[in-house]
Amino acid sequence: NSRLGHGSVAYAGSSDVHLQGGILSLVMAMMIGPRLGKYDSEGNPRPIFGHHMPMVMFGTFVLAFGWFGFNAGSSLSGATDRIGLIAVNTMLASGSASVAACLYMWKVYGKPDPSMLCNGLLGGLVAITAPCAFVSPICALLIGVVAGFITVVSVLWWERKGVDDPVGAISVHAVAGLWGILSLGLFADGTYGDG
């Protein structure tokens, strides 16, 4: 590293996997344009509801379960002492993100929104993917809270800007992925890696 510090790191891919995929989602959404009926004649967004919310929630929980293998499995060794911390950080970030997203929707719109809860949970998972081995559990909790909040705010912001993102991929992957990369630099405690 030529004495220039640790360099750029992302333990399990908030940048090279999620940020890149989220940016591609943004480009494609802008190229394809909104779905028919998404915006009224004045350009105001109209909701197009999912067809089966229990399956959305089930799919989210399947993804969350698999994320433990994804984050912890990125160590490529079952003998490393970081697997437990990685699993705890993954759980704390995803849980706190889903609660933050739910509470934000409840406070602003008067009722919780299950789809935003799911997007918040996924945003928390994406955000903790880069720093999961480098931060303490309390920082993972904070990373998740911020991720849940910015994911929901971002979904609503893109919708108002005329970018139709049916599943919130831009917000979940690009925005929360960027937050994950930044949070790694902000909260890494130096106990893992080059120090």
C-alpha cells in the first residue's frame, strides 16, 4: 500500500456488486421509462401495488437468510474468528434498517408499509455488506438505521423525479451500497485488516 493507508476495501461487495448493479438499474430505468399508468397527466406518481405481499415478505426473508452465508461466507474459511461478528453485524444492520424504515413510514404517512419495511431491510443488508467485518456491533446498528431511512427517502425521491423503479433497486442497491462504502471508512475500528 506504499504507506498510503489500507486502500479501498469492501468485505463482501457493497461497491463492486450492489453499487454497480444499482447504477445500472438507474440507467436502465431512465432508458426504458415509466410503466404505463405510473404517472397521471400532470406527472404525479400513482401507486401500482404488488400482487401478493406475503410472497414479497417471504422472498425478503429468504434473501435475508441467505445473506448470512453471503457475508460470512466471503471469508472463504470457516476457521476465521470474524464469522461470528460478521453474522451479528449482518443481523443488527438488517433488523435496525427494517425498523427504521417502518417507523419512518408510520410517522410520515400514518401507517407502516410492508413493502418499504422489506426495502429497508434489504437496504440494511446491502449497507452492511462492505463493512461487516470491520465495524463494531453498535456501529452496525447505526449503519442499519441510516440505511433504512435513506432507502425509503430515496425510493420516494426517485419516484417524484419521474424515475419508475418498481422494486426500489436503485435505492436499495445504489444508495444503500454507497452508504455502506462510506460507512466503512467512517466506522472501521482498525481491529481487522491492515490496521
